[in-house]
Amino acid sequence: MAVKTDGIGKQWDPATYEVGAEKIREFADAIDAGNPVHRDHEAAKAAGFRDLVAPPMFCVVYSARAMAPAILDPGIGLNLATMLHGSQEFEWNEPVCHGDVISTTATCAEIYERNGMGFYVFQTISTNQEGEQTVKGTWTNIVRGV
Amino acid sequence: MAELKQGDSIPELRVTPDKYLPHRYAGASGDFNPIHIDPEFAKQVGLPGNILHGLWMMAQVARGNAQLADGDPRALKRLSVQFRGMGFPEQELVVSGTVKEADGDRVVVDTAAAQGDNQVIRNAEAEVQLP
């Protein structure tokens, strides 16, 4: 059985996320990011950030909202029961700070089959309220036994 | 750190997630997949127990490489990883890496994460702007 590929190129509506100080602190605690710029407004400003700044991997928090409808889209047909997160890439640009409003758009970049497994590659582009790109994500999910 | 050259190892990062770390990361990230937080559910679907979030492990690889710039959140320009094994709470995770390319104050690091012999993240590559 071949994978269904007509979802390639599909783009979903942007998802917005409002970045708050306590969420940044909670995330920094959960990943042990020790730099005070993630906890203290003044330390962040002294280091040249607009405000309290998120660790780079905070991008998973604000991107997830855009990824959920893509993964769940029946038109893509991802079998969640046998899905694995195969690989992940992020390219960071503008840092994300307390008070930012991040908008993320997900696109289905590729669907292909290899060695009996389906590969579903999604791309997310996230921008802040000024239109500056904060991160580009490439999410590869692998489905066994397609 | 600016004198890093090709072939140099980066300082290892060692971290042992406690039993409840997956619960805290679930709350922080919004990923409440029960395979990460419910040992009984995990066993029912054939896993040895609840497993670490892959993106938490990726965050440790990010942190291990950002150490080259004292944890400056602007330093990490790119990180790509392949998830190749299951990670478990209460086992030490070791992030290591070797400089693959050095161009002035930009380095590309071949990096990985393991719990003992279990390579949980392989073929990872980080691009870091050194201070």
C-alpha cells in the first residue's frame, strides 16, 4: 500500500501564541536552562534583549499549535497509532521575548515512502508581531507499516 | 571558546531527569501524550515504562551546545536531530559533540545524546555563534 501524497503543499491557517513571562520561566525550569535572562526582566534587558527572553527550544511551545491541525488532518492521513517523531530541525533568527505575539504557519513539505515506512515532513515558519522570523522548523514524522 | 577548531570535543553536559521530570515538561510544553507520563499506559502499548519526551532530550542537546556561548539564547543558530532511541527518567543523559567545521566565531558541531550505550539522539548537528 502506497502512502497518499495529495496533501503535499497543503498549508494550514496561522496559529497565534502570546508569550508570557511565567510560561518562559516554567519552560526554562523544565529544561534546566540556567541563564538569568530567562527569569529576570532586568538581566534580560542588560544582556540586550527587549525583555525576558525564551530559550531557543521554547519554539516547540508556540509552534505546536500550528502543527496539531496538520498532523490531525484527515486529508494527510497520518496514522497516529504507529507514528514516531523521526527527526527535527530548527533554524533560529529573532529571539522571542515576553509580550511577543508569535504567528506560525505549517505547510506539508513532503510525503514519501521508504522501506515500508511513510515519511511526513512538515515545515513551520514563525514570525513575531513585527513580521520578523523567529524560527523555521522542519518536522519529520515516520509511520511504520504503510 | 573562540579558539575551537575542527576535531575539538565540546564539554560534555550530564543531566539526570528525575522521576517526575516528564510531568513538568508535559506541563511546560503542552505535550501530555500518556506514553511520557503514565507508566501503566506505556506498558500497555509495549514500552518498558514511560519514556522521555524527544523534544526535552533535544533541548538538552541545545543546552549542551549553547554552553559554548555561556548559554546565550542568541548563540544557537540551527539544530537538527534524529530521534533514534527511547530515553528514560532516572537515567543520566550525556550530551557530547565534536567540532566539524570552524569558521571564525561560527562552529558546526556533530553532536549526540546517550543514556549509557543507548544512543537516544544521533546524527545531530548544531551551528553555534561563539561569543
